[in-house]
Amino acid sequence: MEPVTHFLTGAVLARSGFNRKAAYATLAMTLAAEAPDLDIVWGRLGPVTGFEHHRGITHTFLAAPVIALAAVGLAWLVHRWRKKPTAAPIRWGLLWCFALLADLSHILLDYTNNYGVRPLFPFDAHWHAWSIVFIFDPWIFLALLASLVLPWLFGLADSEIGARRTPFRGRGWSIAALVFIVLWWSLRNAEQSHALALVRNAGTIDAPVTRIAAEPYMLDPFAWHVLAETPDYYQTAEVRTLHDRIEARSLDGSDIFYKPPVTPAVAAAKQSYLGRVYLDWSQFPVTTDLGNDPIPYDTAPQPQPGWHTVQFEDLRFAYSGFGLAGLSSDARGKIPLTAWAYINPANQIEGMYMSGKKQK
């Protein structure tokens, strides 16, 4: 999920009752829930390096206890500077357990979307993705935000009428938000299974299906982008589970992605640093030799004679997850998280590009 949702989740978890058990629970749990995304610092070494390490070691069960300890350490420093007594008791060991729970909530939230996580890394580098919610889910975001803001607003109203201030306000609101998230996930999981079953049983795919996946839309839990792999091509389908409906096949064949040939340039690109990183992460990769076409970034030079442009795409993101017209938010209409490499006539790498930047 995006960072603000993680931040809010840590705060809501703390206010669901943990802040009554140990002082600094809100501080430590919010820090621990957000800390795994500090892996963005790898991006300073280049877009491919940032991509390689995003949701890497900081998003693992191995790192979780260390991150929790660091969050508690920061809380301890605040305690050293603090002069006022705390409302809740000082319990550092219990606070570490709470911070560990908050860190694990980050891994769980990232697991629910279609980018995925590697929680067992470095022992197991396999990516796991539940793919039931979009990378940003507005309903989860609003539920978390409301559970924090509404108690504060009601507190202002109470202060105006002279009512006594209630300590640890908002526990019920926070619990309600967490229950809503679990129910929301349950609904989306059921509808995802429903969408997959509809496509499997409809007979709309002519060739044998080797793999199938359903990707979520941001707003509508009953709308799914289904992607099926056959020996020769990928086929997509838009499914509306509320009415048990599969949208009609595209007349122009845009719902079919034929697997491109493996040219010498493609083979070289797959063995490059970019290729290894991208294909390790991608679940539905398409690697295409574009010939002498230029990379669509102003930061990339025009290809020299004899160069080949190789494009890496993941078809999980070849749709508008917003449920709106247009494919993606990436520059010039490309699929999000697309990457390119220039290959010279000797099948050597001349440049690797992603997110509008060149790998150093």
C-alpha cells in the first residue's frame, strides 16, 4: 500500500487499546508500521537498484524484530527527554511486541495488493501477492482516517460544553475501522474467486489455460481484470461479478497479447541486471524486441544504428486500475512499471531505463 495508509494503520492499531497497555504505543507502532518503506533510499543508486530492493529485506519476517526494536529505541529517546509523567505504564518489552505487530501489519497490507512481497527473503525469494485490493484503496484509507479524526472532532465538541476529557479516546472507532478492513478483504477475496470461476467456466478462452489471475480495481469490489496465460498468448477479460457478466471480446484483438519471439537481443536483455531483477519480480512478463525504436524517455538517447530496444512489461498492470478510461499513469501511455534496455550489435547492454531514469 502507499505510505500514508501504513502510517494510519499503525496509529489505529495503537488506539485500538494498545496505547492503554504501554506508554508510547502510538509513537512506536506508527514508526514501525511506516519504517519498512525506508527502502526507497536504494533509489538513489538508480531506478533498477531501487526496484530490486523495494519490498526487499525491510519487508521480511527476519527484519521485523529489528525494525520493532529500532522503533522502541526512538520511543526510549523521547522518554529520556520527556519531563511529564505518561498516562500509561512504561513497559518496554510489551512495547516491542506492539511495534512488532505494527511492522507485520505493513507486510500484510502490502501482501493484499498485486505488487506483492517477499516475507521469507533471503531464505526464499519468491514473491507472494494476494491481489485483492489496489495499491491504494480509498475505502480502507477513509475508514482509518475517520477512526482517528472523528474522536478528535467529538472531543472538541465536548470541550466546548465543558465535558470532562476522556483519556485514550477513540478505542471503539479504531476497532470498528479494523473490523471493516477485515470484512472488506473478505468481500474482495470472495469476489476475486467468483471472477476466476466465471472465466474458467465460461469457455471464452479457446486454448488450454496454464495460469489465471484476477487483478482488482480501486473503487469497485465487483469489477476484476482477469488475465489468463495459454501456451502461445495471454488473454484478458473484464468481469463484473455483481451481475455474473464477462464483457464482450474486443473486436480489434486488443485483449490478446501474443508471446513475442526470443531474439538474440531479448536473450541478452534477460541476462542483464535489469532483466534478472525484472523477471524475478514479474508474474506475467512480456519481453519484446522493439527493433530500433527509441526508448520513450527524454533522458534516453536515440538508438545508434544496429542497436535494439528491448522492453519489459508485466501484464498484471496493463489496465486502468482506477476503472477509468486509459491504461495507466505512466508517461506516454505505457504500462506502469515498464522498463527498457538498449542492446548493441554485439548483444551488450548500452543502457537500462526505468521510471524515466537511467540506471547508473
